[in-house]
Amino acid sequence: MFLCFYVLTKLEISNNIIYESDNQYQLPGGIYMKNISVIYWSGTGNTEAMAEALAEGAKAAGGQVKLVSVDEVSEDDVKNADAVALGCPSMGDEVLEEGSMEPFIEQTSNLYKGKNVALFGSYGWGSGQWMEDWQARMEGYGANLVEDGLIINYTPDDEGLEKCKQLGESLVKA
């Protein structure tokens, strides 16, 4: 009886979803929704705003999205995702944030091989070298980067947020 309630609740909450199998959701016509993890670190809220817009774009494209701060993430959020978006601002001498994001990327480096990945982040100064370095690193791990990393100077404006939404859509469609 409990199982029946769970299934009904799942269908009710998820509208057109038929069933869950291997972390994917099948829609009518045999189309599968992709599980997308959007994982970010944000010190000022700029990269968080980018993450929220990216998640919105992925949902609009039909993705099943989990938006989570790197401080609350688990390896399973990478392992069980069909695609992953990673967001971090440029810190110091154009490097990733070293307290949470850097250790997480290193800890999960073996999980990106063959996985579609999008990178994004904000910056206050510099040329974006941290993003170029991060892209090369992720490609070295075997990740399939769906687009060049998206960088936005300081606070994302409407145009920047739209680019984030488009990146989320691209991640679902890849």
C-alpha cells in the first residue's frame, strides 16, 4: 500500500512522468528526462544567481534538476547525474575557491569521464584565465564540455542571466 501511494505521489508531483528507472524519468513517447546536477560555490551571491538561472533553463528544457551548494553536495550528485553544471567565481590569482570547490573537484575527478559538463562563474577582475584552466582540467578528466565556460563580470544582468538559462538548456540537449 505504501508503494502504491509513493507512485501516485510521484506521478502527481511530476505531471507527465510515467516512471523512474536508473535515475531517468520516461515521458510519453519514450523520451527520457536527463538528471542534471547544478553544483556551485558563491561568496557574494553572483555565482548563485547564475546557478539559479542555469537550473531554470535546464528545467525549461525538460531536465530533472538538483541545485545544490558545494558545501551540501555529495559525490552521488555527480555520479547519478546525466550531466553536471559546476559554478565557481574566480578567486585570488584567478583560481577556484580553495576551501570547498577545489577539494570537491579533486575528490570527484574520476566521475567526469564521458559526462556532459558545463562550467560557469563570475569574476571581478582578470582575464578569465581561471575558466580556461578549469576547462582544460575538466577535459583532462575526460568530461565532455557542452560549451565554453560562461563567465560574467560581477553581478549578472538580464542578458547574463539569459546566457545562463541558455547554458542550462544546452546541457539538457547535449
